Amino acid sequence: MCGFVGAFDLNSGSQPLAEGLKEELRSQILEMSKRIRHRGPDWSGVYTGENAILSHERLAIVDPLSGKQPLVSDDEKIILAVNGEIYNHKKLREEFSSSYKFRTQSDCEVIIPLYKKFKSAGNFSAMIEKLSGIFAFALYDSEDDTYLIGRDEIGVIPLYQGWDKAGRYYVASELKALEGDCQTIEEFPNGCYLYSKEGKPVRWYHRSWESYDVVKNSARATDDKGEVVNPSVIEKLRNGLESAVKAQLMSDVPYGVLLSGGLDSSIIAAVTQKYSKKRVESDSKESAWWPQLHSFAVGLEGSPDLLAAKKAADYIGTVHHEVHFTIQEALDALPDVIYHIETYDITTVRASTPMYLLARVIKSMGIKMVLSGEGSDELFGGYLYFHKAPNAKEFHEELVRKMSKLHLYDCLRANKSLMTWGVEGRVPFLDKEFIDIAMNLNPSDKMNIKLADGKQRMEKWILRKAFEDLLPQDICWRQKEQFSDGVGYNWIDTLKKMTEEKVSDAEFARRENRFPVNPPKTKEEYYYREIYSRLFPSDSAARVVPHEAGVACSTAKALEWDAAWKNMDEPSGRAIAGVHDDAYKK
């Protein structure tokens, strides 16, 4: 994983770009690229052409010696900058072994022969569908002066686009690279590509499971009473996730796992431990770079996550590390956190701060890649508000909505918090093939149905059942705890109290005058917005941030499920009274 900045359409006329202007633009791009060097501290590279400039900041995970970017094709006509990982690159290399001469061992180079194959037909959707991984890329074809921009299906990897006052087009891995140089900035849409001859993004990622009518008749693992009647459904789920974890362990550097002690991270840690002794890139013939798997947890002293993570780590057998932070350390970090995550969304700021502090410790120990559990709650309905879903159709449609917004929240937090310190995060739950398995499950197998004894089935029951033999029972069946809650309840409580005191009633009353774009809904959001606006003052930057009411991480649409939520806007899981064991008391 890395970072890049690309500039295209440099010359609007028919004459070659003047040398003076070319050098000026090159210097500008290098300055823009420097703003995201934290994403790629290992090497910098730049390509300068007549109508395109690509600058790349590299974090070396695969092929550290020869994989520097921008990559150049065997005929030197195609230039490529990529942020991400292509997990099926070996299979694709074999496909093109006789038709393309690979110049590096980089997993990303396979994008070039794929482009060559699909270019003539212009079928870039089919081209990108062949990739299994997390990625954002910018490809320039110097032969016909065209470019192709693409982003992974979920938006695990961030990507932004912008236009300067001369109409030049830019893309960058983070918003901060464009702020101040572009008049307009937007997020590049996930699951889309842009080909310069077509002029606007085209969606390449389409799945039939987006329709409830497609999945409502899927084979069920359980009957209406919650009894298992088809264990093969559960087995397929387990095999799919284990395959995803194994595929994502490709690495030429030491790696670890994030372990909060919750279900999702504990499953990823347990499965990683299963494969960690050998290098998957060498077909298990060589020992792993770091023979012991290291796990990391963060929290306030005595927090729920730290206690659970220690228990899970002891059971799984990882070398475990606890990172303690204080409230004051976290408060001090807020401006830096908001600068790096590029959002004022309350949930994201709350959760990113401890993750930002944790990532710094991980990097100090020489680890450059970690696996994490993001995406599970969106696939299986793990957030506590899903207990109130009125029926299977509403449950599934909310999952589809949540999946479509992952790039705005959890993926953004995980990627940018870790990449602040040059640590790559991988998310096996969001493997493309596993997403298809999970989202094609019958929604009734995911719902929190009433059981024969009158109790409600626990969230993510089917996932817990699939991996219950790998985890301690009290970890496998631990209630969902949102990350910003699990690191210690005092963290959120302090933020709410502090921001209530820092933002006066008079200031908050004038919020629509101060912030006409997306006026803050709470004093806590106002406080974060003040910091954000100092760092990113343009209206374009303000519009990039999502702004939606919700409760316990719900979408606005799900607020219709409970009349008590009508006037609520609190993302903590503790807001769900009657579900969370430590729900906020009214």
C-alpha cells in the first residue's frame, strides 16, 4: 500500500507543453506528493510526460527491491501508479507469462498486461473484475494519450479527484494532496473506473445480491426456530473466510494482527495463526518472515477490549502487546488525527484516535502490515440496532446500504489511521469472493430472531457458529462492542463532556452561519469541524465528508425502525437501550 498523485490533461492546446510550464507542474506535483509521504516512506518515484505527471510514494510490502513505482510496461508506453495489493497476482502472471515480459515482482504490475488485453474492446469493467485485491490506480497510456483511473469495489483504498483553475484533472490517495491546488475536490467513487475517452466514472462492480428478491430464497442454515438444518451453509462460510485470510497473508515483510477481543478481530487472528508459520507466497515451502504471530490491542487501563483481547490472544497463541493510552494523550492527538483521517464525522474521529496511537507503536516494532476485522458488521448485521430490524427484507436492504457506505467510515478510518505511520491494513472480511458468499446468505440466517426459549438470537450468530471451535466461548459469544466504546467508555464520555464545555451555546446557535455546508448537528461535531476547517478550508473539502443522522452507526433510513430513535443522533452502541448490556440510561 502506498500513495500517489497524478495530473492529466496538462496541455489543452495542440502544441507540446512548454518546458518551463512542465517543470513548474512537475514541482507542484512533487510538493503535493510530499503531503502524503507518510503513506509511502520507503521510496519516491515520478514520471513526467507531455500530458501527464505521476508521482508515487511507496510502502514496500511485496518485492521491496524491484517493485518501486511508477511502473513502466515492457514496451515503455504505459505508466502505472498503484496504491494497494493484488492478491491473485500470481495466477494473473501465469496467464500473461507468454505475452508480456514482466519487469518486476510487484503484485501490481499485472494491471498493465490486463489493460493491454482489454484496451481494444474498451471493456474495462471486465478488466478490473479480474483483480482480487484492494486498490486504487492511475494508468497513463502514452501511445494514445489516454488515462484510466480505477478503484476497488468497496473503497478500502482511498482515492480523490480534483480540477484546478486551468481545468487540469488530478487524482490523489488523500484529500490533503489536492487541497489548495484544486478548485473542486471530490471523492472518486468506489467500484468505478474513469477512462479519459469516456469522460466520467463508470461503475464496474455490480452484484445480484443487492436485490432482496435474489437472496430471499437462498438455502438456509437454520429453521424458523434457530435449529441448524443445513450445516453445509456454515461450512461454506468458514471455508470462504479462511481462503480470504490465506490469500491476504502475502508479504515480504513482518506482519501482525489487530486484536480487540471482539468476535471479528479474534476470528481473523485465529485463522491467521493457522497459516502464519509458512510464507503463502512460496507455497508454504519457506518459514514466515516473523515466525511468531504478534497481536496488538489498544485501550484505556482496564478497558473491555484489553481484557477480552488478552484472553483471546492467550487462547490463540499470539505474542500479544497491550498499548495503553490516557484520555489526555488522546485529546492531544485530535488535531493530528483529523488531519490524517480527513473527516469530522463523530464516529470516525472517536474510533480513529486510539487506532492512530496504536499504529505508531506497531510501526515502532518493525511491523509494516496488519490484518483487521473491518467489514464483518456490515456483512452480517453486527451493529446492535439490527436487533430492531422489522423483517428480513429491511434487514438485508440495510446491509446493502451499509456496504455501499463502508468507504466513508470504517475503511477510511482503518486505512488512514494506520497509513499515518506507514502501516498497511488488510481486511479479509472484505475480500471480493467472501463478500459474495456472505451477502448471498439467506437474510433469515443473519437476523436476531426469537428462539424457542423466548430469547433473541445474538447478532452475527452464523459467523460465531462457523468459528466457535477456534475461540474461547466467552470471546466467541461476546456482545458486539463498537471499537470507540470498547477501548474504554470514559473516552467517549470525556469527548462529549469536553466538547459541551468548549463550544458555547452562542457559537452553536450560529453554526449555520459559521458552517453553511453541512452544519454540525451536535457540539461534539462542531468541535471537530472547527479543527477540520482550519486544516481543509475549502467548501469542496467540507462536502467530501459524509453527513447523515443515525443511531449506533445506522443509516438514516434505519431510524424508521424505532420511534424512540426519531430525535436521536448518537453513534455509540450504548445508545441502543434494551440491547446493549451497558446502554445509556435515560
